[in-house]
Amino acid sequence: MTQPSDNAPGTTLFPTVGVFHSMLSQELAGLTDDQLDFTSDKWAWAEWSIRRNASHVSSGGLRWMLGRWADANLTEGIPLPDDALEIVNSGARWLDEDKYHTVDSILGVLKGSLDLCDAVMAKQTVASMRSMELPWSNTGQAAQMAEAHPNGRRLDPSDPEKAFINLEYTFRHLWFEALTHLYNIQRLKRAQGLTATVKLPDEGYHTIPSWDSSEP
């Protein structure tokens, strides 16, 4: 496979970032409130409802671009989606479930988040995405997730429990996490006797051998 040049736009690394909106929209189509809010204590992955899984990934891009990467000013000059700063400043891992209760409202935030990510990448080159770094963890789930990444992460030479990740790793993480939460949504549907809709690509954190891939 031909590798992109250092001067290629950052979008070259993740040209299909917006496809997740269609995938999630298809998977949520036609679900009732009871189905969206179903949880179970039988499996760890069923502690979050379908609605909460969707809410979490829909705000993920905002939380990373405007939160963890805030000091890099990645969004400078890019119009922000409605309520983006309010969502990030709340510190929550998912959206306000009263304000963003309907599927359409959640998907609206996802669209804005994906558009922002695409705009950020368009301002970068492959080289710049690989050169800027963010402190990260090398313990627990962060270390487990690293097994799915081919590059973009280096260990902190002064502390074995810490690492650094670059912007390429960040966007791949957002994609892998989105796929994994979509997999959880599909498991939650199967736990209710419903059929999954979308065929998932063979990538994402749920494909790691050590991941909990239990089924209902």
C-alpha cells in the first residue's frame, strides 16, 4: 500500500471520517425509547444504554479537539458547531440527556463533531499530524487499546506508566472507539432480540484478542 507523502493533507490519513454518521444512523433507525434505554447487569458492556453509547461517541470529537488538544489551537479559524464549548466544558463523557434525548438531536451533534474533525485534519499535513504530541497513559485500558494501533504512540522514557500520542493516533482512536461503541450498540440490540443492521469493518478496539467480546 502506497504511503501518503509528508506534505499530503491530513485528511489523506482518514478520508472516510464522515461515514460513521451514516453507520450510527442506520443502527439506531426505528428504535423505541425503551430499546434505546435498555441496560443490564449481566454484562459489563450493557451498563450503558444504546442512547448513552451513541451520546458518548457523538461528542467524542468535540471533547478531543476542544478539550484534550485545546492548547494546540487546532480549531483556530474553524466555525464551531452549536453548543460545542458548552458540551466540552460540562466535563461529562456524554451529552446532556435531557437536552439531547432524541436520536436526531444526538446525530446532529455527531455531524458537527465529525465536520469539525474533518476541518481540523484539512488544515494539517501528514507530517504535522505525526509530529505534534499529547501526554497519554501507558496503563490499564490505554495500554490495552495501544495494541490496535500500528503507530503514533511512544513511551515516556522517564516513566513507564506514561506515553505520548500524536494527532494521527488521536483520530484513529476516535474511529476505533466509535466502531467499538457501535459494536456495543449491536450487542445491546441482540440482548433485546433485535437484529444488528450495519456490517462492521474488521478493526476497532473490540477486535483486540483481550477485549471483552462476550455476547448475550
